[in-house]
Amino acid sequence: MSRWPNPLHFAATALLLTAPTLPAQESGIAVGTTAPTSVMVESLDGKPLDLAAFYGKGKPVVVEFWATWCPLCRQLEPTMQAARVKHAEHVTFVAVGVSANQSPARQKAYAEANKMGGELVFDRND
């Protein structure tokens, strides 16, 4: 057993315990579903990027979906930033920006203004 707790478990548990189920979530990906091995996204500078580039490097990966307008995302952000700082050496954190009412430029400006860490990418294709 690893000496590091599974941060994905903590993040998922925190979300499940604190977030009400919303209709949009009911039609989304079921909890416990294995993530696809290849998903094309882009950097916040517009360069194509495969999420698979973050996997298989000997560290667990925490994937967070977020938007600048999302109240739950804003509420969770201090906790996620503390986890990114505390576990940066042992965990890769990837924040996937959703495209609803968003743009890479808007998310980049928000991330810079709020000093968000980790890997920031944008999912233009939902």
C-alpha cells in the first residue's frame, strides 16, 4: 500500500458529500467509470494535447472539470490548490476547462488571476 492517500478518492468523496446532484450531472459519466485512455483537449494557449500525456508517469492523476462561472468549482478551488501544493511532487493535477460559456482565454485569465496551479487544459469538444 502506498504511503500517500489516493487524492482522487478524497476529491471524489468531497464532491459526493458536499455537492447536490444536478440534472446535468445525472446524464453525465457515472461515478466509478474508467476514464478513456485518449482524449484530445488543448492547452490554454490553443495547442492540441492528448490527456493521455499525463498518465503512466508513475504518479496518480487527479482530473478536475471546472468553469469560471461554477460556484462549486470556486468553493472547491482553495482545497484543490492546497492539495496541488502539498502533493505536487507525488500527484499530477489536471484541470479540464469545460466549454459551456467559456473560452481558453477566459479560463487562462481566471487561472492567472487566481494563481491556479497544476496542468490547465480546455475541452472545446465537450
